[in-house]
Amino acid sequence: MVAVINRDECVGCGTCVDDCPSEAIVMDGDNIAVVDADECLDCGACVDSCPTDAITME
């Protein structure tokens, strides 16, 4: 499983970036979170921290 960001729900707050222990999430040029699937640890920390529930594990 890997974290997946719903671009329509992401508000660009960066909470997931700060909370990701593997630094697998960065903000793109549109200020939307993007996950590097190769770096994702499947821990779900980002899912728990997202205030808009824009992240799921798939």
C-alpha cells in the first residue's frame, strides 16, 4: 500500500510533509502534496494528520 493524495481535496497546508517520517511527500508547483511511492513507508502518518482527509492508503 502507498499513500495517495486526492488533488481536489488537498489544501496545501503541508501538514503531511511535516509528519512524514520518510520525507516521501513534497509540495508540487501548484502547492499540492505529492507522494514518492518508492520512499513511502506505508505507515499512515500522513493519513492521520491530514485535516481535509485528502490522503488514503491504496
